[in-house]
Amino acid sequence: MPKRNYSLLGADAERAIEIGLAAAEWYHTDVPRKEMKALMQRSDQPAIRDTVILLGCMAVFAGLGIAFWPTIWSVPFWLAYGVLYGSAMDSRWHECGHGTAFKTPWMNDALYQLASFCMIRNPHTWRWSHARHHTDTIIVGRDPEIAVMRPPGFLRLGLVFLGIRDVWLGLGRMLYNASGRVHPEEAQFIPESERPKVIRVARIWTAIYAATLALCLAAGSILPLMLIGLPRLYGAWHHVMTGLLQHGGLAEDVTDHRLNSRTVCMNRVSRFIYWNMNYHVEHHMFPMVPYHRLPDLHARIRHDLPPPNPSIPAALAEMLGALLRQRHDEGYYLRRDLPASARPYREEFHGAAAGVPAE
């Protein structure tokens, strides 16, 4: 099969438009309008509760980390703080970006801004980037958020797990935007009216990071960076692990989320950190259903979905097997059987580019 070009400015981007994959009509499980309206009902209470728990735990872990600094006894508290800063904020960025976590708009926006800063994702750029991800999910040349490309680069994925690649790219783009420019790829999906906001936020963040570095130099300690910045590195592993499971090893260039997204059963701690995004097929089918109703949505439509992976280790093993095979067979992808009660997959592969399914 021809080499894929994942750039938003490449030949595959043009091809996706030509064959009708861009902004295509996607398959959705039938749910009566009344039931869907109830599932989409927003509420402040669950998100307020979870946000108080999250920020409270972060304050406690950071306080204990400072209290025991610089002894080895501070390490467990910084590790816990890092996962909440560098991973839990990823899911908060995601849900608040959809505007569904809270019923009250300013609450969504406030947590979205905080989470965007922690993840080093410009809130204006990534709001539009993620909208494109949902419009053209894993459509090569159109989706700017494809995490696992074919053939998979395991060194690249290792750097992602350590947070190094994302932080490097995030800081680089921040400085690029702070210079008054918007990258040509960003210009593919950010409206011109939003671009001054991208630049303004980048300049504010640059000033915050500069002040943090200055404080480190004045104090002769990296402690300020342990609070702001470094947790994005050492706390990224959980959000990368769960993020790769969303689509890794599955189909490209299809219009059925059951083929390109993965639902995984997870323990309660991971579900809190991930804010129920383990129900990922359900989320992509119906992105306006709040995170706290996704278990209910799953129960309602599971008859039409492939069985979820039973655990994180099982999902990782499945994905890793597919990625190893894709190193030598770029057309390979996982295609799981549907239950007898499900409607058939919408397998609009538009020729050979979508690949060859698993046996």
C-alpha cells in the first residue's frame, strides 16, 4: 500500500476531501430522541465534586512534597501530584473543551483554561483541533490528533510516555505563537478571528514560565518547577497509556467509530483520572453526552458495539500486538467481531488505503 502522509498539508489530506472522507456522515447506534435527551442532560454537581477532590489532592500532595523536600520521602507525593497534573488534567481539558463537564459555562471554561495550561495546549488552538478530531476521526491527512501512525515508531512512543515529545512540541509551539505567528497546519482549522487569541495566550504562558525559571534561579532550587512544568513530564504516563488505547491498532479512514475507537473496562482510580473516557466508542458516537453519563450510555448501546477490552493490560497487549505487526504490514488493523444483536460495520474503506483487517 502507498505510504501514508499524516500531515494536514499533504497528499492524503487532498485525497480525503476528494473521496468524501472529510466531514463525512458517521454511523450512530439508534437511540430514541427522548432517551438521548436525558443522557445529554448536564449537571454541575458531579464535576464540582470531582474537581474539589482533584484540586484538594493536588494541594495536599504538593504541600507534603514541599514539606519533605529535598529528601527521598518527598518522591511519592511528587509522583502522585504529577499524575494529577500531567494526566488527570488531560481528561479535564478534554471534557471541558466539549463544554459538557459542567452545566454552568464559566465553570467549564475556568477548568478548561487551567487544564490547558498544565498540558501546554493552547486553549484556542486545541479547541479547534479537537473539533476536527471528532469531525474526521482517524482520517489520515485530516485528523490532527492521530497519536499512533503507521508504521509505528516505538522510540517516538517511548518519548511520548516520558512526556518528552509532547512537552518539547508544546513549548516550541508556545514560543512560535508568542512570536506572533500561527503555524500553517494550525491555520487549516483555526478561524482567522481566533488567531489573535492563540498569540495572546502563548505570550501570557511564556511570561509565567519565565517567572518560574527566574524564581528557580533566585532560590537556587528546582522546587518551583516541581509545581509548574516538570509534572507535565513525569506525570504524563497515565494519560499517554489511556490515550494510545483510544485508537491504537484500529482502522483508519472509516466512518464507523466501532472500527476506529476502543472501549476499555478500567479500575475506579484510572476512571477518575481519565474521567470515564475509557468509554471511547460511546464518546465518539455521542460526544455531547457528559462524562458522568457515559456508563449509562454504554449500558444502553452495548448491544450494538464490539465487546470492550476487559482491562488495561488486556487492551495494551491487544494494541501492542497490532502495532508490532504494523511495523512490517502497514495495512493491518484490528477488527473485532460484533455481537449478533449489532448492525453490521459500515465498512466504507474507499479502496486499499484503509488496509487489510485482522483474520
